Amino acid sequence: MALNFQDMHDPRIMRVVLAVLIVASLAMVTVYAREGEGGVLHQVQSGAHAVFAPLGLVGSSAGAAVEDAGQAVSDAGASEETLSALRQRNAELTELLTQSEEYRLEAERLQGLLDLKDAYQIEGVTGRVIGRSTDAWNQTITIDVGSSAGVETGLTVVGPSGVIGQVIGVQGGSATVRLLTDPKSGAAALVQSSRAEGIVRGSLSGQLTLQNIDAAVELKTGDVVLTSGLGGSYVKGLLIGTIVRIEGQPGDGSRTIYVSPNETPQALEEVTVVFDAKSEQATEGQDE
């Protein structure tokens, strides 16, 4: 009688097959326990281990590779996040350093103005430069203090090292200052060493010249030039600059005397408008 697959579902047949497998298993365990290392079952076990061990190693390696890849992705994300945070922190530190340097430079400039105010016992108001003229015909600056701060036309304006110009226009919160270097500018001046008087004028090139000096007066480079206060256009005794070049000799009425301003208007960021100054005392101190 032939056996087909449908017969395998018969409970009786299943019990018989199970009993046969149990008996065979017990027999193989008994033989395995009694035989030596060189027995048949031991050799079969070794062969099976040799066949399936690489598959286990591959599975382990694959699992480790997947785990390493996942960790690498996680590390990459963490590294990028860290770099982004470091870049942001670096930008913040750079900004703080820049601000600190600006504060330091501003403190130095303001200290220069304070030292000048102390030396000349100046009463006035300090403001920032907020505008500059762009043509040689009108060398002016605009400052952020005006009539509301007591500024009036005609007042002298100084930087940290000396006179820079005069107020020519005032608004409520700002004022226009004509620089000494302006071609239309003129300041009554005197040479500190000889007390010779003249007028310092500007030019299109921004160069200052000392004019109307007596031809007989002997001058030399390095002589200090101050405001004389004549005519009331500038407070007396404030520093203008020094003589840097003389073209011509004493007695020559056509001498050209060049003066280097003690203050460079283009570099100014803060200035002081002078209301009053004890300039005579300051001048006496410079003469000593």
C-alpha cells in the first residue's frame, strides 16, 4: 500500500513516527556517550560545526558593522552639532572682542579730550562726529550736539590734541563745524617762542599756512603756533600746530610758512565745543 501525504495527518501514524524518532535519539545519545573522540557521531558534530561556524561569524560581523555604522552616524550628527555650537560661540567671542577694542579706543580718545580740558581748564560740551563734507571747497564736520546743549555759532572746537575749527551753524541736536583746513577758514595766531602774530589759513589741499607775519621775525621749524584770541574768533592760547617748513628768508615779505595741524580732522570721532577756557594760564605754562 502506497503512502501519500494525506496519510501523514493520521494521528496513529504521527504517534508511530514520534516513537521511532525518540528511540533513534536515545540510541544516538547512548552511542555518542560511549564512543571516543574519534567516533562517527563526534566526527559528524565537528563537520557540522565547521560548516555553520562561518555563518555565525558573518552574522556577528554584520551585526557589529550595523552597530558601528549606526554609531558613526550618531557621532557625525553629534560632531556637526558640536561644530555648529563652536562656530556660534567663536562668532560671539569675536564680536565681544571687537566691542571691547572699540570701547578701549573710545576711552583713549575721550581721555585725550579730558586731559586737554584739564590742561586748559575748558568748560564745554563733548559730542560725536556724525557727518563730514565730501569736497575740498567745504571742509566741515557735523557733530551731534547743538543749541539744546548750549552750542552757539562762533564757538571754538577742539580735538584731543588741539584746535580743529569753529562752529558756523547750529540746530537743536547738531552743529556744523568749519575746519581750520577749510579754504575759507582763518584763525588769529601767534608763534609761541617769538610771540609774533599772524593768521593761520586753510587751503584746498588741506595745508595750513601762517600768513601776515612780520618779515623781520626769525622763525624755525618746530615753532609752536597757538590761537592769539585777537578778534574773538577763537579762544586764546589753544594749540594749533607746529611750523614744518619755511620757504624764504627773514626779511623776505613773500615767505611761505607751512604749519602742520596738531590734530588730524579726518581721524576725529569726538570733539569738544569750548564755552570758556583759562587759556592764559595754559599759555603761561607752555612758555615755561
